[in-house]
Amino acid sequence: MLSAMIGAQTLQEFIVARESEFAYATGDLSRLLTDLSTAAKMVNRHVNRAGLSGIIGQHDGGNSTNVQGETQQKLDVYADNTFVRVLKSCLKVGGVVSEEQPDVIHVDHSKRAGGSGYGRYVVCIDPLDGSSNIDVNISVGTIFSILRRKSDMGSVPQIDDFLQPASDCVAAGYILYGSSTMLVYSTGCGVNGFTYDPSIGEFFLSHPDLKFPAESTIYSVNDARLADGPSVVQDYVNTVRAEGMNARYVGALVADFHRNLLKGGIFLYPGTTSRPEGKLRMLYEAQPLAFLAAQAGGSATDGHIDLLKRTPLSLHERTPLYIGEKAAVARLQAAFDGVRVKADS
Ligand code: P6P
């Protein structure tokens, strides 16, 4: 086996080994996870050479915006095209929701050999999160979640197939294109991290059974958002800062989440008076990471409810996001609850 040479299990070996632990496994999820890792390798190649391959900068001279109203970077479009193309070729996928696309992308296999209409899974994806960091060589990431369809397999996937709480995720993960490229994912049995070796073209298990440390030493927030956000968040940040927590904020959610997972920390992106619903999106940012956080012993909230339990109402719904090490998140949630109790009394 390849891993015998390297001493670590490859992602493929790990996926197959884990599949055998599920009596009812059909191999569909394994195939889908493998396809996502293939797309990740393709995107990684361009991210790592962005300065050389003429792929930095804004797409279409800055005249192209996505459904969020954000100016698309060239790599946003490349990453979106790559993940969507790979997912469309996967017989296990029935539909995709991407940050870069306004509507559901239906994946009809009825005309393909071996195709039987629409696949059993739907995928939510942020193809390239934090893409404004690309031109300045700071980490960026991909975030995904996999859901089992609720609608009839033979029919076109419905919006409700995507509007499920994070607790119903079949799998979720992210790819971090950083000083090394990592794929971190969970199928509900813990969180495992794989580091990419470009000289071999494989991901190798490097961070088995990831768990948040028992306490936080880091908080991550854009300081410029605090004054316009809830006073609870301002008070919380002032308190933990005074207690000696370090501030670390990269401007790429995947990078901040990953560092806080390894070192112990909480990421905060509050709603503001100008944007009370917050900036980050439920389907392909908050919910996949909430699933992962819970699997790693952490948690996530919007300030009101555990984000594992909240059911999104629209495809590109936004949310305030407070996510990371359990005790830190619980402390902030208690502060939010305290304000509500006072207001209700
Ligand atoms: P701000 C990147 O645009 C992103 O969606 C997340 O990756 C990141 O955490 C956040 O927005 C940064 O937002 O307002 O601090 O620039």
C-alpha cells in the first residue's frame, strides 16, 4: 500500500476503511467524498500558483458579481466551476447549492449509462471562502456539507432538500489552502484531518480524531464590527481580552476556524445594526462548520439557538456566527440569555 511507504493512511484508504464500519454503506458517500478531494487537488494547484498563473485579481475586470453582490475573483469562478463540474459528474449527487450561483444546480443522470435520474445526496458548497486574501497570499478555503435528499430520488431535488438543520448533515468538511493544504471532514464519527503531499498527489491522515482543547486562548473577531454589534459581544470581547486571550483574525473563516480548533478559540461574527442577519451564510459556511465543531467537542450559536438545530429558510440565508470551543461559546450564550431574561423581566 502507498501508505506503507509513507507511514500514514491515505484519504482513500481511510474513507474505504470507515465505509466498512457501516453495515448499510453502499459506497455512494465514499465516492462523493473522493470526488470532492479530486476537485480540491485541482483548486489547490491554482491557489498555490496564483501569482504565476495569471489567475489572481477580479474576474471580468471587476464587472462580475455573485448572488451575494460580491465582486468575483478569478479564483472564485475557477473554484466554483471545478467543484460544480466534478460534482455534476458524480452519480451520487442530485443537486448542488453554491455560494457563487443564485439557484440550485440540478444534476440529472437519467441520460447517462448507469444513471438513474438524480443522485441521493445534495451538496452545499462555498468553493473559495476568503478569496479576497488570494492576492495577498493569505490562506483561503473551501467549505462543504453533504445532505441526504428528503424528496423522491426519481424527481428533481427540491429546495427543502437543502433547507435542513446541520444536525441532519451526512458529512461536512473544509479544505484549507494554507502553508500546507489540508482536508478536514466528518461523517458523524469524529473529525479527521488530512494533509496534501503534492509530490505524490495524495492526502495523508495527519490529524486523527481532532478535538477542541479544553479551554480557549484565542478570540477571533473583526474589531471594526464590534461597535455596530450587540453590546453583549462587545462586553464579552472586552472581558476575555482583559483576561489575557489573544486576538487572531485572518479574514478567512476556514483559517480562523481551523486554528481555533487546534489551539482552542472562539470565532465571532455578530449581526450589526446595518446587517442584523450577519454576513456569513448558513448553508455553506455556518452549518458545515457547526456540524464539525460539534463533532470535535465544540459548539456554534447565532446568539439565540444552537446552530445544529436551526433550519434555514432560504438558500443564501445569512446568520450571526459564534463558533468554537464549547466553554467559550457557552459563556457567550449565557451572556446573550442573561440580556434576554433582563429584557423580559
Ligand atoms: P470581514 C470572507 O469574505 C468571509 O466570508 C469569511 O471567510 C471571513 O471570516 C469573513 O467574510 C470576513 O469578513 O467583514 O471581517 O472582512
